[in-house]
Amino acid sequence: MENSSQTKLPNQPSSSPKSPWWKRGLFGKNGIISQWFHKFLRRFSQTRETISDSTTFLHRRAMTDIRILGKNAELIDNEKFGQEEFLIFIKLKYLLSRNIGDHADLYESIRLLQLAIEAKDSFIAIDQTELSFRGSKQQDFYKYTEDLLGHYENIDVFRENIQVKLSEVIAQVKTEEGRVALQAYSKHLNRLCEDDLGLKLLSLFKTFQLADYSVLRQISDLIKSLDKQDLQSYSTLISLVMANFNAFESLRKIINVSDRNHNPDNYARMVQYIALNYRHGLSFIKFDELMSILKRWYRPYQTLIGIREAHPPHLYKQPLSFQEPIAGESTYFKYVNWLTDKKAGITYIDFGTD
């Protein structure tokens, strides 16, 4: 009888042969994409460089400054700053201050006209005092003031000299009414000293001998009438200027308007700016504060972006701080967008990018 026992073979692996790639799934533990992804991660982690401590320090410091300044900017930001009329005012300020296009050589004339309107009561009071009180001592004081306007060293010296002369003259004036008038005269001179252009404007009034100071009230009333009007309606402004053109013509030399700028269009631009300034002047103070913060914010922002661009994640092992959002960035780009005219190639604000 044959031996029925069989010879035992050595233990063999029980796993089935590896399936060809076309029979394997794309996903899953042994999927093609899974295997490729793990190979990529191994290679990626092996080849990326470490960012130096010095660079990380600079990034962290820039981020700290940005976080503080960016949050301050976001707190000051106001939806009013995005209103069309306010943005027009900002753009006009830029064009005037840089003598660009149709607004060239108008800025000083606007400043003189606005000051003439704001200080009209002082100019009118000074003129009326000189006409009403004609005593010899009063006239000596008026003449001294006019001469001093032509060569005073600075405003403080002007005030001091006026006060010394007033004390000398007032003791020689016989009537109480005359003394009170001179004191009021001196008070109005001091008010004009509050603006750098105040005394210059008074000197111009005297040089060109404005015959009728009521034109100041006429132009002031014109601008007040625009308080609730649409200041973007340029045709309306030109019509108003043309109806009051004699008043502007009377002030032309005093507010230093050149032959080229002596036309209704440019006086309308002047009126538009002054009216906008009265309407938005207080808001502009906060807007200017916001722009000042964004200019300070932009310096560390440049540092931060420079570091991030020089150390991309596919080449460097970035700390988590490199992925943090940047405070103030959306505010900055909002105003860059609002205040950039791509067609004209003008950015109406300088963020320090030049």
C-alpha cells in the first residue's frame, strides 16, 4: 500500500499577486493618486528650506506694526469717505495742490478768496474805521499799519509793533469813541494774523484799493446758497458765477487771478472747491488722519510682502504666521481703487508708493 502522506511545502506568503495599475482604483490606500501624493509630500518636505531666524524676526516685527496700524485704520474708516461727492473733493484737492490740468495756478487764488470770505467782517470793519475816524492821530496809525504791512519781519513782530504804536497813539486820542474804534481796529488786525495769508490779503486790498467791500458779502452769500445744492452740477455753478461776474472781477487782482484763469469756468472751479470744503472740511480732517495711518502702515506692509514673496511655500517651510491675514490690507486697496484713474494715469493720493 502506497504511503498516503504528502510532503509539506515551506510556508509561502498568503497575499495575492499585486494587481496591475489599470485594475487598481484611483483613490484609497493603494490608489494611484494616494501613492503619488505621498511621494510628493515626502519629496516636498525633504527639499524645502528653513527660513532664517533673522527673517522670521523681521516678519514678526512688521506683522506687529501692521496689526496695530491696520486696526486703527479700520476704526477711523468711514463709509462717507466712499461717497462720490467726497471723493470729488479729495481729487480736486490733489489736482489743485499739484497744479494739474485745468486746475493749474488756482490754489493760491482759492485760498485768498476763501480767507477773504471768512474774514470779510474784519476787512469791512477795518475799512469802515478808516473812513469814519479821520483824526490826525488815527490817520497816523492807519498809515503806520499800511507801511508796516509792506516790510514786517514776521507775524509776531507785526503784532508787537502794532501794540506799541497803538499804546502810543491811543493816549493822544481825545474822544472815548475814537479810542474804542482804534482798539477794535487793532483787534481785527490780530484776527487777520491768525492765518498766514491774512496780512498779505489786507495788503492786497490796500494796494488795489477795493472800492466796495460789499462784493465779499455778495460772493459769501452765493456760496452759502449752495449749502444744500448738488455741487457736481458744473453748469449750475457756471450760471451762478456769470450772474455775479462783476463781483469776481472786482476781486481778480486781489486774489491773484491771471489773465488765463480769468473766466467763468475757473471761478466756478474756485466756488465749487470752497463750497465742498465748507461741506466736507470736518470729514476731511478724519480722512487725512486715515491716510496718514495708511502711509505709516504701508512701510511695514512692503517689508512683510517682500519677505513672503521671497520665501514661497513650495521652497520654504513657512511658519503659520506667514498665512495670517493682513490687517488693513482691504482698506488700503479700497482707497487705491477709489482714488486711481487708470485712463488718466493719476492716483489722487500718495501712499508712499512712489
